[in-house]
Amino acid sequence: ALTMNVVLNGGFAAYWASRSKNLVHNMARYGRRLKGDGLSPRLMCLTAPTEVDAGVERYALLESKGWKGKAGTALERGGEQAEFYAEMMSRFAKSGDAMVFELWFDNQLAASRLVISNDNMMIILKTTYDEALRQYAPSRMLLYEVIQYAFANKAGGTLEFYTDATTDQLSWATGHRWVKHLTVYRSEFAAHTIKAGKYFRQSFGKQLSVADVSG
């Protein structure tokens, strides 16, 4: 995967001045469109444990309504992935190291980002937005605000993105690098058992599909 980052040196104004004219122009256009339609953007940064818990709940609900929900990759409430992120964000929040950034258009949640941090780094873990508001690019507008926040609060540090970056996302980055995902098993026996289980599920699924079609 190709991950990316923004090095938080020199201040936000200098960073934004170094972005492409196309990106700067598009962001200004989205802002004008939002204002022209009479919508007022409002940024919220949730850090208290109870606020973070509620923010993760709203994130899951918003993401489940979009394409990720249809694809089965959203943080569905009650699902294993949702439970993992809820527990992780809750633990980080207790030490003051979790943030849920929300962008609201009046009283409507437009976009949300789950973030964890330490003394000199912020990591954007997940991002979602209301697809009914895509004409305003709410995810980009929220990213703009998050980067400003990072420059103000983590100056000299780094904003990392846990993502497989697209060309569009790279236009925001000051650096990028390739990373590999590795799986470490407790023992050789465990590795063989898990691989055998995956093979069985794949084979069983194929046989079931054939049986359904033939039936």
C-alpha cells in the first residue's frame, strides 16, 4: 500500500501555498458553493471519552449508509470491525490521545474522521462522509480543517494517513512511502490451521454456490 503524510513544518499558510493551483481552486469553489446554498459549516473536535464514544457511533451510522455499507466494509454497529474501533478509540480517549473530527452543515453531519495521536504525531485512521452532500466535497473540506488543526497543535510533527493513497489524496501530501502488511502467527501449527480453515471456507463457498445454481 502507498501511504502518505504531511510534515508539519513551516506553518499551515506556507503548506497551503505549496499545494497545486487545481487543489486550491477546487477547495475555494466548494466553499463558494456551500455559501451560495446557504449552508454554514461547523467543525467539531471531540476528545472527551464520552464525546469520542458518541462520535464513533455517529461515524458508524454515517458510513453504513454509504457505499461501504453496501460493500460490507463499513463500521456496522455490532460488527467485529466496529467493536474493534470503538474499543481502541475509547482506550486512546482515556489518555487524551483520540479525536473524532466532525464537519456539520448546519444540523446535518457531513463528514467524520477518526484520529489517534501521541506527542508529535497524528494518524487519520478512517474517513467517511454523507454521499448525499458530495457536491460540497465534505470529506475534503474536513481534511482541510484537520490539517490546519494539526499544524496548530502538532507543529514540527507529522500527520500520517492510514490509507492506500490515491492520486487525489497525494495532492495533499508532503511525503509518501510504500508499506507492507505482514501476518505473524504464534506457531507453524497455527499458521497451517488458519490457512486450512480459509481453504475450507473458500471451497465450501464455491460448492454451495454451485449447488444453489443447479438447484
